[in-house]
Amino acid sequence: MKATSIFGGVQVFNILISIGRSKILAILLGPAGVGILGLIMSTTKLICSLSNFGLGISAVKDISIAFESQDNVQLARTLKIVHRWFWFTGIIGAFITLVMAPILSKLSFGNDQYTFAFVWLSITLLLNQLTSGAFVKLQALRRLNYLAKANMFGAAFGLAASIPLYYVLGVRGIVPSLIITSILGFFVAIYFSSKIPNSKAEVSFQETLVKGKSMMLMGFMLSISGIMVLGVSYIIRIFINNTGGVDQVGLYNAGIAIISTYVGLLFTAMETDYYPRLSTIVHDYKKTVLLVNQQVEIAILILAPVLIVFLVYVEWILTILYSSEFIPIKEMIYWAALGMFFKVVGWVIGFIFIAKGASKLFFWNELISNFYMLVLNLIGYYYWGLTGLGYSFLLSYLFYSIQVYGIVRRKYDFKLSSLIIRIFSFQFVMALLAMLSMKVLVGPYNYIIGTVIIIISAYYSFIELDKRLNLRELIQKRLKK
């Protein structure tokens, strides 16, 4: 909870930065410009996932274990090996983007108009991978304050540099903005990473290959998983572009940003401390069951009131974040918000595969889930448009949570506590009531009832968190200070 609160504050700041960026894009570029940015970003993210070997996650485990061993020599050697692999994979990503620029332009936009855009953006693949390497070091060594500051300052500097570019250049400012944001993020991350003293270690090239073998194997599976996720996202965007046009892609990007980025920032906050801790105790059955159950409880209690706020005030949020042109995606967000309840359960439990190094099991789990997610998304959009994507989001993560829980229940004898079932059921019913009030009632009664439901949900979460953390006493002490 402490780690979540530290990063929660940073994520609130990042949300404000994202709001500013989204608002600028919506006003200066419109849905079409947002759609172009979405296609460029999804393409570069796909290449990044193809080339980074999942090091952003797999390396955390190796460094965390070395850190817990309190062996400075082993830690220094592990850090050096990880550092070399981040450089290597970053160069690969940049090279692939540079060489395949004409192909990427034709795949994404149906022409070669954006070839030079991808040529220039190749540098961001290297810089972003090196930035990720610095973040991995800070996360694994539990320097959460430094990690939080690096995220915060990197986001702020990136936005400050982007505003004049979008204002002066419009759509032509997208590529320069992405490059400058990557450069600034890289220097900020390196600055905070350098504040941690490193012990010198000599590691041969052969040892780098040998020692990095297990890390790269798990990373390779994570990389394939990332490719599948981004591949599904890429195919969906191309399908929407060909079926409904680039404006529809922009609307879809906005809806996904609200659900997966703004709300999903809470996932990032929780993951920062959760995954390194799980990696160090995953072979202790009782501790693992306890930690995972605690994390699911905390995740639902924090997430539920936030989701219900989005359900009730979705039109206001869309207008503030973007513009009134984006209100047509509110139905998509309604159903996707319900899907987030199931996503958080599957997300927390799914880390067991990664922490245990069960690479093959993780791969097949992700392959199956991404297949039906893609099918459901294509069917949903074809028959029901953007609202259908909300339906598919809910169904996909309902199936995913059942699938993941079934696997860990059978393979590792993991069991969710009855308390989690009670917490989940109460908050999910509150979310359903909030959505129904907004769809059935008319203003101002829908907002009155919806606000009452938000208060009930938030109060319930506060009471449950207070039982675990004695929040009242903590708040009183903080106020006295």
C-alpha cells in the first residue's frame, strides 16, 4: 500500500500531464491527428516489443534476487550483464525500424508517406530501451522515490517540449515531439539511476551470454507475449481504419487511453513493488498465497471507486480530456470499465507465472487469450462499432480471469480467499448500478444517484482499507504533522 501510495501520487501527476497532452492533441490535431499518432505509436511499440526480449520485466527478477542475497559482487555483475543486454536490444530495435521504415509506412497507412517519419523515430527505440533499463534498476533495487521522480519529471519535461511543437507544426509536430520526449526521458532516467553507487565488476562477453541465458529465455517469452498484445492492438487499429476511417481510430485510441492508460496507471503503481517482492518469495507457498490475495484485495478496493467515477462522469471526463467530439465512445467506456474488474484479478494472479519463471505456461496462456481477444474485438467492431469493442473488452477479461485462475488453481493449488469474493461482488454490483443509473435515468437524477453510489463505494473501500492499515490513525498523525 505504501508503494502504491508513493506511485499513486506520481500517477495522479502523470494523469494531469496526460490530460494536458490529450487536450492539446484533441484541440490542435482533432480525431484524425489522434488517429495518426495512434497508428505511429502502435507500430513503434510493436517493433519495441519484438526487439526488447521482455527485459523490462524479466531483468527485475534477476536483479531483485541478487539484491536480496546481499552479495554486492553478484549484484554488480548482474547489473552489468543487464545493462549490456539493454544496449544490445535497443540497437536491434532501432536497426529494425530504420531498415523497415518503408514497409512500416505502407502497413500502417497504406502508402509510403510516413517512411521518413519511421526513419527518424528509430532513435526513439534505442533511447526508450535504455530508459527502461534505468527504470528496471531503480525498481529492482527498491529505490521507489527515485523511480517516482524520474517518471514525474520525464513526463513533465516531455509535455513542456511538445506543446510548442504541436502548436506551430500541427500534425507535422508528432515525430519531433516523440523524439524530444524520448531524449528528455532518457536523460532524466540516467540522472536518477546514476545517483545509486555501483560496485565495479569485470564481466566477459562469454559470461554475459551464459549468465543472461535464463533471463533472456523468460524475456523472450515475455517479448513474444508483448508482440501478441501489440499485434492484436495493431490489427484492430488497421481493421478500424479500413472499415470506419482514421477518425474512428482516433476515437478508439481515446477510449483505450481512458481505460487502459489513466485507470491503468494504478496497475503500474501497484506493480512497481508487487512484482519484485513476489519474485523473492514465490517458492514459499504460504507467503505467495498471502501476498497475491493481499494484492488482489488492495487492487479492487483502490480501483473500484475510480472506475465508478468514470462510469458516472464519463461525458464530463471526455469533454475535459478531449472535446465533445469524443462523446460517442462513452458506451464503449461503460462496458470496458466493467471489464477492468476482471482484468485486475487476472493481472495480479498472472504474475505468478512470471515470478516462477514458467515461461512455456506463460506463453500458451497469453497465446490463447490474445487469440480470443482479437476475434472478439473484430466481431464486436464489425457488428456494433465502437460500443462492440466495449462488449469485447468485458468478455475478453472475464474469460481471461477465469482462465488464469483455473491454471494456477490446478497447477499451484492457489486459492482466492472468500473475502476477495465478497469485496469483488459488492464493488462490481455498485459499478453495475452506476452504469444503469446513467443509462436509464435522465439528468439531474442520474448524476445524483451516481454520486451516491460513488460515495458508498469509496466509503466501503475506506472501511476495508482501514481494517488492514489503520488508515484513520495514519491520517490523523499526518494532519497533526
